Amino acid sequence: MSRNLTFPRPLTTVDVVILSATTNALEVLLVRRPDAADEPYPKMWALPGGFIDTAKDADLEACALRKLKEKTGVQAPYLEQLGSWGNAKRDPRGWSATHAYFALMGAEDRSRANDHPGSQEAQWFKVEEDRVKERLAFDHGEILKAAVQRLRSKVAYTSLPAFLMPSEFTLSEFQKMHEVLLGRTLEKKAFRTRVLTSELLEEVPRKKEGANRPAQLYRLKNKRRPIFFNRPITGSAID
Amino acid sequence: MSRNLTFPRPLTTVDVVILSATTNALEVLLVRRPDAADEPYPKMWALPGGFIDTAKDADLEACALRKLKEKTGVQAPYLEQLGSWGNAKRDPRGWSATHAYFALMGAEDRSRANDHPGSQEAQWFKVEEDRVKERLAFDHGEILKAAVQRLRSKVAYTSLPAFLMPSEFTLSEFQKMHEVLLGRTLEKKAFRTRVLTSELLEEVPRKKEGANRPAQLYRLKNKRRPIFFNRPITGSAID
DNA sequence: CCAATAGTGTCTGTTAGACAATATACA
DNA sequence: TGTATATTGTCTAACAGACACTATTGG
């Protein structure tokens, strides 16, 4: 069957869609492609990623984490395998396949990423709908789109938005994050009941003060695993 | 950054977890590894799959479909990307990564697969819990487990079980399929209401006769896309 | 009539959606 | 007190879970 090792091997990369959010918008971290004659898509913006280092990377996830760390200095954000894309045309150098991951980064990690002295020019781009304004290298636009769609669809039935929050936050801030991701307002009471009756958050003995009634601060009970709700929250009907 | 093309390229394969079901159990199609000196895991059972043919395969999914067709003769079953597995140890020949897919095959396609004169010994194995009795080649046991878990978790909130049914079936048979996959009985009324109020099925003008009241036969409205329910069906509570 | 399976009626419990009402800060 | 935001109360609708009941076939 497989007169195996003689098959030409596809180029293999790992790319990471690193997402974070301001109070207004979802953002993605992109890096600029090198400007060299032998590099495809020179100077264009692209997802952080690149070839697997078979000497350093024990497995695919380790490779994704390495790239994440190199670009942002962040060790352990929420990380999920997104899918893989491979075909004959996506890379002008030949048949190539990429293993894509997506990472969510809270406010503290986001600032750390901003301070990180990367070897490559890197910048946060606002995500509108499911794309950035720039045309990206390779099929990275498509991969970004898949990541954003995955995140958006999971917002309705998981606690993923929690991984985009700072370490302490109010319920209103948490609701606002959901609304930014969904692009739609949510019903306050339904949101609060849902969140508070789940085992997602715990109170911290502090309030956020302002020119109004202070708001209870909460933090995540489990910084690693998302929780799954068994009914979606959608705000108004989708029809 | 990437002094790229000089990196050693991992071995790259595509594997397919082909699932079908009898009225009693979920089953998976496995093939026997060749018995040759230069082949790893000789004579062991493994998932159908193998190297990408960069000349023939336009993309990863085309490669998965090609392997599916080669092993079963089936053209277009339900096919979904499952994930990728890659590390230094899974293949003794070196750093390797596989892109895994999973396919669901209805009764007719299942018989067609049985009749298909494959180039390699192939056989259906009963899946118990989330494994087969045999130890599989490579990390295929782990990949199978992921496929079965994905299928099982989707049973509760999608119409995936429909893709394991024959082209016409009764609601009782459909319910039984759910029960086989979940390993738990379901409440008849809740099941029927859920299915019938969705847009999943349409009646065919025929009944299934037996030594009892004849049952209405139904068929899938859309043979390609699953539908998503917005509440899970679980039978008894999960606690 | 009996056995067996198909199919329905109806009540309860949970939780999202809508929206009004109340609470607590600062200025 | 007024303004702003936090927090709660309450009613409704949708739908799963439980379980009893009726329907329709062959033997």
C-alpha cells in the first residue's frame, strides 16, 4: 500500500489565533511577515506561527505554546485546537498543512503581550464581524474567521468569555464582554441568574466603586476549564 | 525568523475513524497493517489512513475522502474534521502528525463497505465504552476514543445519529440508535416531540408492519447537514 | 381476547426572556 | 435630592422528564 517514506512530505506549520478584547471589540494579535526574497507574502500581516521544530517541540500543542510564548511572553492562556488547513495552493512553496490553535488572553496577559519585546513586529487588530481590515498572508483570513466563529458560537453555551476578562471583574463587565462578542445586548436578569447559579465564579471581598452603587467583584473559580451550560443564552431570538 | 525550508518536515498522514452502528452497538472499521520489515506496527489493526499524496489530493478533506472511498467504496458519508495529533513518538520513523477525520455511515453504506473488495484486510469492530478490545497501531486508540467521545457528546444536542440510520426508519428505531450511542434509555414522549417539532425528518407514505401496530416511516430531509437543538436530551439527569 | 409495540395527554420542573421595581453609591 | 448603575421580583414561554393512557396490528 504505502510505499511510504518516499512520498513528498507537505510543509507543516502551527499557527495560533491569539484573541483578546477591549471593552469595545474583539482583537487579534498579528505579526508582520519578513521582507526577504525567499519568503512568501513579504511584509504582510499574518497569524503568529511557523514551522514545527522537531528538535524542540514535543508535540503540536507544545509548539503552539512555544510560539505563543515567543510572541507574547504569556505562558498558559486558554488554548484550544481549532482545526487544520492543508492543500496544494495555500503556500507558494508547495503542498502545506497547518495545525491551527486559538488562544484567549485576559486583560493582564494582554498588557504583558504589549510589553513583550518580540523579535517580529506585532500588533493588535480590531476584529469586525469575523475579519480584520487587512488582507492576511496565506489563508490566515479564513483561519481567523473560523476561530472567531468558533468563539462566537461558544459564547452562547460555554464560559469562554471568562478567559477574556481581567482577574477580577463585575457581572456588568462580564455581561458587556458577552455582548461585545455576540454583537447583541443580553437580558440582565437572565444573564445574572445563569452565571450566579453556575459554579463559574466566586465573590471576592471587594467592590468596584464609582459614581454609583458599588458592584460586587468576582473571580473565576477554575482558571483552566470552561464550563458548559445546557441551554444557550442568545438575548433576543435569532430568526 | 524562519530559516524555513531547511527544517526537517514531520511525516504527515490523514486518518479516518469510520463509524457505523448495528441495532446493538457502535462499530468502527479497522484495517490490518502490512506485514513488512520496513512498516511499523506490522499486522496490527489500525484506522484507515496514510500519507497524503501531494499529487492526487487537492486538500486534506479530499485525501480523507479518497481513503474512505478506497476502503469502503462509499462516496459521500457524513464527514467531519476531528482534530490533529502530532508528536515525536507516535511513529517510530520520526516526528509525525496526522489529520484525523470521522465519518458516519448509514446502513446501506455499511453493507456497501462490507461488499467492497479492499486492497487491505478490513473488518468492523464493536466499540465498547470508547475503545475496541484490540490494541491499535500508533496512537489510533486515542484517536478512536476522541471520535467516540465527540459523537457521544453530540448525540445530546445534534442530529448526528440520523447519519447512522438506514434511508427509511421509524421513530422507535431512531430512538434506539440514540440509546445505543448514549448507553442509556430515553423518555419516549420527550424524544418524539423533540424530533417531530424539529425540521429534521419527513414522513414517507409507508408503514413498517410487524406483529403489532404498524409504525410510520420517516426519512431525513437533508442528508448532508446535521441540525442543532438548543437543549440537550439526556434521559435521566446526569448529576 | 392477548401480547406487543406505536403513539398521545397531561402534569411538573427548570430556566431563558421581558420588564418593572428597588438599592446604594457620589455629587 | 438627582443621576447612574447594581441588584432583585415576578410573570411568561418553551421544552425536557415522568408516567399513565389509548391505538392498532397479528395471532
